Amino acid sequence: MTEFATPAIAIDGVGKDYLDPRGGPPVRALDGVDISIAPGEFVSIIGPSGCGKTTLLKMVDGLIGVDRGEISVLGRRVSGPGPERAVVFQSFALLPWLTVEDNVAFGLKQRGVAAQERRRIAREHLERVGLGGFEDKHPSQLSGGMQQRVGLARALAVNPSVLLMDEPFSAIDAQTRLLLQSDLLRIWADTDMTVLFVTHAMDEAVFLSDRVVIMEPRPGRVREVLPIDLPRPRTEEIRSTARFAELTSAVWDRLRGMIANEDAA
Amino acid sequence: MSLTTTRPVRRLGTRFLGVVPFLVSLTVVLVVLELVGRTGAFIAVPPVTDVAARFGELLTNGTLIEPLRTSLTTLGIGLAISIGAGTVIGLAMGLSPTVDALLDLYVKAGMSAPIIAFVPLLMLLFGIGPETRIATVVLFSIWVVIVNTSSGIRRADPARLEMARSFGTTRWGVLRQIRIVEATPYLLEGVRLGVARGVKGLINGEVLIAIVGLGGLVKTYGTAFSMDQLYAVILFIVLLALLAVGTASAIGPLILRHNREG
């Protein structure tokens, strides 16, 4: 996977500076980031905190502007959020006063889809994420894992070509997280979606991805891109294979140095 | 186990017990006032039963009709202006840091300033007609509506705002679908407090500016030292204020009908 006619996501020499609130020189949050992601590919970004991985994801969605370089999605330069992209948020970002169904239909409503049609599509996607029958509940009545399934259904409901996931399972307990990872792969396999997945969990990145982008902090840069050659479809058993352990420890090898430095600093 | 079984009982118990001290203190106060009033030693303390009798007369003999009509008209117009303009100004301050920076100082000043001191100025501006009384109601009540609206609007969860932006929600859509919904408890509280302050402004205006309305009755009975009648009117005004605040509390959720938790 090196050259594509039109990448799904092209991140080209991207940099971002943040102003120092205490009035010092601007902090380089990201510098010279190049990543090219093929249509249908599943790519994870991993790195220590402060490496700008979430910033990068939000730049791909157009929520944050780039200071240098350029990001294109499906060949079009990103200047703001667009209908071909959808985000699954770390904090779920559900609306507690709406039912589960209305939460899933939120994106459709913003696009002017008629109420009947929204209802149909929302229910279809709730089935897809395993929440059939929960339409009329409110988010507070669901567990964290189920709430993020609602977040996933909301993103899938707008039928995005590019799914952006910002540490989506980091607030969810370890066992539930494993189930969500498997379900996500199963759902993704039925689509031709491109997924960009930000995480700080090494096993999660290896289990899910075609490639893992390892980033380093200050300034945020790509350290290395690690291809994951585990066969698909991937099931739970793959977690206990020697290759899975090897790849996970390869990611850890790259990260360990940065985290040790971080600790010393 | 024992916790889950005892809790509802205890809650019911504390609720009942919470009313008892109030009833006891009320009874004690009324009995003491009645006894002191019966002695006739203090002109300021008429017997409670006399006040109650005057209150009954007030309600039935038609004395109230004209003052009440005048007062409610003034209050209604004043509150409509306060709630309408206060909400718009509060929204602008909540949404725009520039507008907030421009107006914040004046709103804070208005919150704490002795509005009563401005009544002579209002009389210079508007004369002694109803406009001055309406302006007094507005000056008493608008600030709290502005402050609650602007702080409610600012409280929206940034993650939800970002989510909405990501799904292409327009600015107006974000205001309507997220900010106002999240601000609803603050908006309602602002209206409740605004109504209570508006009633205060109303009576102050009527006493100071022109002897009309309920405040006019206060002034009339007060200057005649007709204490039982004075207290009867004050009681009526307090009940009216409670009713007005209660009405605002009941109507508010119907207008902003979002069920936050479902």
C-alpha cells in the first residue's frame, strides 16, 4: 500500500501551532505530518499524549484549521466539516434530552432528511450496532459501551465514506472494549468505509488496523508507519497468536522510548 | 439491602417533618401577634384576626378591582419588555464575547444598583404616567433575566457543540437544538426571579410615583396608619407575587418544552 490514484485521506506536510497562553513563542503541536490513506483502509494513529493525534483527526474533519500543509479527503481539500465524513467522539457527545433514536438521527436531521425517513434509517443503524429495541431509551439509561454504540450508529447513519474515530473506546471498561472492537471490525467489513482511528491502546491499534501510524510529541510528527499483516477477518482468537504479540510489542518498542523521555522530562 | 428498603420511608418521613417546624413557627407567630394586637399597646401590631377580616373585605367589597387592573397591566407590560429584551440581550452576550465585554459592566451595575434611586430620573423622562411605572418594573427585573440567559447559553458542553458542527449544524441550529435546550433551567430561573423582582418594582413605582394600583392602596392605608388594612394589602401583594412566580414557573416549561432527561 504505497501509491493510490486518489487517496481517501491525504495529509500533506501538515503543521499546527498553538499560542502559548503565557505569551511565549507559539508551540509546534504538529510539524510536517504526511500520511496517505487508501480508500477502504483502516489506519490507527497512536502516540503519547501531546503528540497531536486528536488535533490531527479534528483537522481531517475540518473542525480545526491547518497552519501549514494541506489535507484532502477523496481528492477535495478540507476547509470544514463535510457530508462524506463523520466523527465518533471520545466523550460520546450524545444529547441527553433526546431519545436514542433521535440521537442517531441527529446528523440526518441536519441534512434535512424527512422525519419518517430519519426514523427508518436510525432504526436500521441501531440494529446494526446491536441496539435494536433501545430506540425510545435515553442515553442516561444506557451503559458507557452502549452509549458509544449510539455514537457509532449516529456516525454510520449519515453513510460516510470516511469514519473518524477519536479514542472512541478509551472511556469504556476493558471487557466491553474488546466486544466493541470486534463489532466495529464486523460493521466495517460490510462497507467500503475508510477509518482513521486515534487510540492510545496498543493492542487495540494492532487488532483493528491495516497500518498503525506511530507519532512522537513536541513537535507532533510521524515516527513510523507499521503495517499490520494479520489476516482478515480478524476474530478474538487472533489476540492470542504469536504474531499479534510480536506486533504489539513492536509498537511498544517505538513508544517506550518516548514515554521514558517524557517521564524524565 | 436495608438501605434500599429504608430510604423511601425515610424520605417521606423527612418531607413530612420538614413541614411541621414551619407550621409550628407560623402558629406561634400568629398567636403572639394576635395576643400583642389584642392588648392594643402598639399601633403597628393590629390583631391578626382584624387583618384577616380586612383581607376578606378587600377581596369581596370591590376596593381591589381598579387597583388590581392597573397594577396587573403595568406588571404585564413591564415583564413582557424585560423577558423579551432581556432574553435577546442575554443571548447576544452569551454568544458573543464582544457583546459580553461591551455590556457586562452595565448589567452587573444594574443587578446591584439601588434602582429606586433612579425613579426621579424616570419621572423626568417619562412623566408621572404609566410609562414611568412600566420602566420601573423593567429596571427592577431585566438584569436577572439577562444574566441568567447569558450564563445559561455559555454553559453548553463544548463536546456537544463540536459534535453539532461536525454534522454540519448551522449556527441557528446549534442555538436552537443545543444551547437553548441546555440553558433551559437557567432561562426559567431567570424568568422566575425576574417576575418576583418585577412585582417589587411595580409596588415601589406605584408608591413613589403616583398613588395608583396596589401600591397606591399601600400608600393610602400607610399614611392613614390603618395598619390592619395596610397588612391586608401587603398580604394580598405577597400572594399575588407568589401566584405570578408560580404562573411563570408553570408556563415556562410549556414554552421551552424540552424534557432534559426524558
